[in-house]
Amino acid sequence: MEKLFLFNTLSRAKEEFIPLETGKAGMYCCGPTVYNFAHIGNLRAYFFEDILKRVLLYNGYDVKHVMNITDVGHLVSDDDEGEDKMEKGASREGKSVWEIAEFYTEAFRNDIAMLNILPPTVYCKATDFIKEQIDMVKCLDDKGFTYKTNDGVYFDTQKFPEYGKLALLDIEGLEEGKRIAFSDEKKHKTDFALWKFSPIDQKRQMEWESPWGTGFPGWHIECSAMSIKFLGSHFDIHCGGVDHIPIHHTNEIAQAEACTGEKFVNYWLHGEFLIEEKGKMSKSAGEFLRLKTLIDKGYSPLDYRYFLLMTHYRKKIKFSFENLDAARNGYHNLKNRIKEIKSAAPQEAKSLSGDALKYKAKFHESINDDLNIGEGLAILWDALKDSALSDADRVLLANEFDKILGLDLNKIEAEKPSEIPEEIIALANKRKEAKTARDFKLADELRQQIKDKGYELLDKKGGEFEIKPL
RNA sequence: GGCGUCGUACCCAAGUGGCUAAGGGAGCAGUCUGCAAAACUGCCAUGCAUCGGUUCGAAUCCGAUCGACGCCUCCA
């Protein structure tokens, strides 16, 4: 098996991937909170995880990919009035929180399917595993890692000496309550809620009984509880966006390791943000770009996938329509070139020749070097332009690389003569005559007529022409 | 205030100590052509934010400066 290197946030270094169990890889990815549509920045994270998963599969691993769906609301802040994102979404749309969750989960599945993101092996909804979450809080409670306040059960981070190791947190330097009203019942600024109580005077749409009182799970417990349920108390890979490093994943490690007494995860991988001119894309700002927005503007979802393929997952990518245009053009040219090669060599290729194998090896090396897809894409371009390779080899390589790229390159079909109506052919022949007679005015008129009827007339060498449906 | 990341051509971007600094887009030129479109071919960074240092050798390591961004509620 080829060596695969991944950048591990824990060590801030590329490390060789060694699975816990030979030939298998367990992977947990933090999924969406289904209170609204995903914006294109959110989708970048799932795209990065898709590349990771495809690279693991390419290397022959049997991948178990688990993703949570956060369908339980988390409070907007510690001191808010009990309204959360889910309930806000529900009241905004006049539906129940359960309906909201169902609707946006479906929208999310559609979005990732359009981007050719392979669906996870397991989708797990937070509300389906409340018992597991309560059990985990109990476990922490029994081991003395918790304390109770008026509004919930908290994790006492001072009892977990390694707290913050993932984020290299300088806890002293954190500004308590910098952007949030701070609960003064918390013993330490980094302590976080494991279980929150429902406000006494209010009936929440989502609340459950627990040994500590009616309420709902804290902000981080679902991921630890569900990842352990599906992948075991110690598993290979956990990923998410970079924003998860200092809080969410830091807290997950604390909870999980305090409860199980084992190392939680071997490799932590984080995807960078997509940013706009004015900075990070966010939903709270109101307007945000969805995949559908791009489609409405005439882009295909795979144009956006190509855009994401152009850079490395650990680098910020700046979104602009100018850059998306560049991606669309590049993708278009790529497909065009493959179509031409396929048209020239319609026969099925059998296996790669020596030179083509070198390209394959280079590609494999690139993607195994911490998912260097930008370099992989360049290798594809080089191969397609290498005249020393046979057409059959080039087609085979494109199909091979597409296992990672996911650009539907294998679906490109050779140009086949389409059925052109007699009427159009007659018009084209008339135009040819006009051209020969150097009556260009008439020739242009005829070409326009053909265009109006939905066909494009292209001139070829020697006065020949080609008709294509528009 | 603390912590973290980044700065490679007009745009996106790979390269993180040693071969002419990948690739894509845009642009320009050419082939073809009455014109157009498409396609193909060629050109496009003696330099990698700036200034110092280490080294036989630096885009790559170190330091300083400037600039951009992220995190310290929730968030991909």
C-alpha cells in the first residue's frame, strides 16, 4: 500500500496515516445544523471531506464515514431567552422544528449530491441519540468532571489538564465574554454546558427528561456521543471546519477522553474557509450564496466543484464570480478536450502503457501528499496535452483521476453525429452556394435563420460545414 | 488584549533548502476564415510582500517590518 500523508491538527504536521485496523478507516465529520440552507462556504467543508474519503478509498481502505445532522437547537448564547436556531427557523417559516429539520436535511442531501459528494456511510441525527448523550453526561458526572448551575450541567475544564491541546490554546489569554454575555455561574471561562435546562416558564418544542431535569443536550455532546457509538471510543479521523478547532473539537476531546479514559481520535483534519471580498461568508449577515444561487446564475454545480478543486483544502479560497468564471471555463475546456480525444479514439482502452503509468503514479503521489488536488489537476492537464500518450491512454487516465476529482469525466461521450432535420441541411446547403457565389449578405442571413431554428452552423476547411444543435 | 493562519504574474494557484518557479483562467500573436464561432500552436514572473540574516545554495529556514484574514458566542 502506498504511503498516505495527512496534516494532523494535533501535531501541526503531515503524518503518515496508519489506521487502527489494517485496511479500514473510520471517519467522523461534523455535519450541518439543519435550520437553514447550506451556503457555498459550508459546502466547501463537505467537499474537502469528500476528497479525503475518495483518497482513502483510492488507497484501498474500507471507509466508514459518519456524519451527524444537528437537528436539535443550540441556544444563541448562554443568557438568551431560550430561543435557538432551530426554533427561530421554525417560527420564521411557521413550521414545527421537526418539519424544519426534515426539510433542510433533504435540501442538504440534494446539495451534496449535486456536487458529486459521496454520501456518508451513516447519517446520524442528534435527536435520535439523546439517550447516548445523556449516558455520556452521566459518565462524566460519575467521574466528577461536572458541576451544576441554575441553567445546566457544565464540564469542569480545570479537571482535564490537557484541555486545549488541539487548538494550542493559551487559556490565560482568552478574553472571557469577548463577544458573548458571560454566565457568572461558570467556574472557569472555558467550561461548557453538557446539558441545558429548559427555561422554567417555557415549553420548548424539543426537550427531554434527564436525571438533572428537563432540557436538551449541550453544544458539543452529540458529536462525541455519536462518533463513539458508530466508530468506537478511539477511532482514526475526525474532521470539520477550522472554526471547530478552538471550541467544538477542543470540547469534544475533553468530554470523550475524560469519559472513556482513552485517546479519542488519532488524526484531526480541518478544512479552511471560503471567503468573500468582505471576509468570511456567514448566514447571520442575511444574504448568502447557495448552490442554487449559482445554478440560477447559469453555473453548473460541477463548475463550483472545479472551482474548489483548484486550491488546497488548508488554504482559504476567495470566492468571486470572476474566479468562478475562470473555473467554469477551465472545466469546459477540460471536458471539451476529453470529448475530442474520445471522438478520435472511440474504441475502449484496455490498460495503461508505461508512460501513462508514470502519470498515474505521479497523480497518486500528489493526492497522497495531504490531498494535493491542485497538483493532481495539473497532472491531468499535462497528460491530456502529452502527444506521446495514445488517445486510449489519455481517456483511461482521465477516468482514473476522476475517481478523486469527481467531475463526471467518465460520462463524457464521444461526439456523435446528431440528427439534423432536412430543412436545416437544405438551408445550410443554400448558404454554401451563397458563399461560393460570394453573396455574404445572403449567407449571413441564412446562418441567422438556422440559428433561429435552434442550430449552430460552423464553417470547416474547404467550404465544408458542421451543424450542431444549440 | 491573546492565539493562529496567510502574502508566488492581470486573476486563481502548485511548489516549503539545490535542474528552465507546475497547472488553469484572462490577455496578446499566429494557423484557419468573406466574417464569426470553435479548435489548435506560440508568448506571458532573472523573480516569489519589504528589509536584513543563516547557507556553497533560499520562494522555501530565522528575525524584523508592512499588509490581509480567522478564532477567543453559534458557525464549514
